[in-house]
Amino acid sequence: MAGFEALVRWNHPERGFLTPDQIIPVAEETGLIVELDRTILFEACKFMSSWISLYPNAKDLFLTVNLSPSQLSKPELAEA
């Protein structure tokens, strides 16, 4: 194993398992994409931190998170 990629998924109670191609366009249209990106980034970093703590010899692991262009334009991104 070399690393991880964080992808948004949602197990909706009525519509079942929703994939990024179903979630992201709606988040972009409704203006929720920045908050969604921020939440995914925070959770992914939290999990990665815990994995590194549990497996200290696996320091070469990497994490990728896809962000929307609107998130990349936010100056506070580095603070997230």
C-alpha cells in the first residue's frame, strides 16, 4: 500500500449509495461545495493522522484529496 485517496460518498437513507459524480454537481449548484471540500479535507487529514500514529513505520504513506476550483481560490485553505 502506498497511500490513500479521499472520496466523498453518502449512504442516503432513501436513495441508497451516492457517488461523487452524483454529489459534487449538486454541492456546486447549491454553493455547498466549499464546505463539503473543507469537511472532506478535515476528516481525511484526521484519519491519516491516526493511521500514522497507529503505524509509525508507514511514514511514506500519502493522502490525496480532490478539491474544487472554488476551494483552491480561498486564502484560508492552508489553515484548514
